[in-house]
Amino acid sequence: MKANVIGLDGAVKGSIELPAVFDTEYKPKLIHRAVLAMQSAKKQPKGADPRAGKKQTALYVGIRDAPAYNRSMNVERARLPRLRNRGTLLAGRTAGVPHVVGGPAAHPLKSWEIIREYINKKEKKAALKSAIATSAMKDLVEKRFIVEKDLPIVVEDALEAVAKTKEVVAAFEKIGVGKDLENARGKVRKRAGKGKSRGRVWKEKKSVLIVSAKNSPILRAARNLPGVDTVTVTSLNVELLAPGAEAGRLVVWTKGAIEELGKEKKAKAQKPKAEFVRERNMAPKTAKPAAEKKVVVKK
């Protein structure tokens, strides 16, 4: 499977063989799990003080034989815990239960709850490969983005040297992603809820993802464009390729990033322990040279 390499002027400058990762099967459920695992890892454990609402002397006395001022039943009042450090029967205030003033929460957040979703390393790696492959599936990408050319979009390495934002916008228009960038710019809107008072004022639509081979000026030049994300190929993750756990993002690859993507690290083949022990035992044993005896001549 080959893809055309596009220049910054929009002309085709050649072709490149795509790595085998682009032939990976599309697995939406696995991608969804991997994205949820990444999002849940960002959550911070939080919870209430276990003694909140219980730092008082309230006590429920359900004994009929106790004096009226000391018991909590058959004295024409609610059978609830009453504070013990109040003087008379009428001065006892309820406390220590959720539905009274100053009481503990009914079902508070607990800091020891498991809020993180875990995923196996092999599953996470398979999800990343599947998400990379979806960037070349036009039917998936067209559901969320404006696609003007064939996928995947591979640009010459000169894109990595672009250092001005206006130059990035001009290059995008010639490459074939300018309409989607304009669409994302027009959908920046103010949030509707309380998030405005918590620093999350604006919402924006996701647009192009730029993947470069190494840390280069394009990563800083394009990061202020609405909806545009930039990343090196070694830092690529499932959440960037499938925002909102839905795969199929419009990705602009540099030629060097595609080449790096094809360089998979191969683990060194190790012999099984039993085979290693067998070879060691069968190895011929070399006899140690005998130590020369020193002859001492008595005078």
C-alpha cells in the first residue's frame, strides 16, 4: 500500500510505502477501552473525612427503663441520636445522621474507591495500531472531518521546519485540510454550564492532528490553531487519534514520521532456560593446566 507525498505547494513530490500498521483491523471496542483507560488515569482520588459529621456526643438510647430526660423513645419526639452535652430534655439537638443539620453525607465520595480502568499492555498496543489504521479509512474520517484528498495525507519533511502560524495555515490550504481548519475555527463557542467559572470557558471542535518525526518548529507554530493538535510519532497515543473514544481522525503525517512508524523495535530472541542449561552441560570441559611444583634446593 502506497501513499503520495505532497509538497508544501500542494504538488505531488513522489510516493512512499506505508508500514504494515495501516493494514491493522479496525477494533472500535478495544479503542474505546484504551481511551477510557487513559482518561481515568488522569482522575485524582478524592473523598470526605471519614469522621465528618460524627465529631459530637450524639447518642440514641432505646431503653424504656431509662429516665425520660435520658432516653430517645416514648417521650413524644423523633427517635434520633441526641447530643448529650445539652442541659435538659428540650435542649437535646439531633446529630450524627445524614438528614439533620450538621450530619454526615449519606453516601460520600470515598478516597479508596477504584476509579481507574486498567488495560493490558498488549491490548493498549493493539488499540494504538488500530487507531493509526483508521486515519487512512476515508469512510470513518468523513463522519467528523472535511476530507478534500485521498488518505492518508503524507507531506514532505519541509513541513517540520515551518515556524510561523500563518505559514502553517497557508500550507494547510494547499495540502487539502484548509476547509476543515476553517470549519473548526467557526465552531469555537462558550460553554453553557458552570465550567465557565472554573476555567473551562471555551469549547472547540477537534480538527487536524499533525504528526512529525521529531521535535520541530511546526509543533509550536500550529498549537494555537483551534482544534489542531501536534505530536511527535514517539508520543502518539490513542486519545489523540480517537478523540471522544471515536476513531477516525484527520491526520497529517510527515514523510519522516511514516518512516519512523515503520521502524518497530524487535526484541532480542532469548533461548529458553532449559536449552541454555543443556548447552552449558554438554560443552566440553577443558582440563586446567597442572600447577608447576617448585623444587626447593636445600643448601
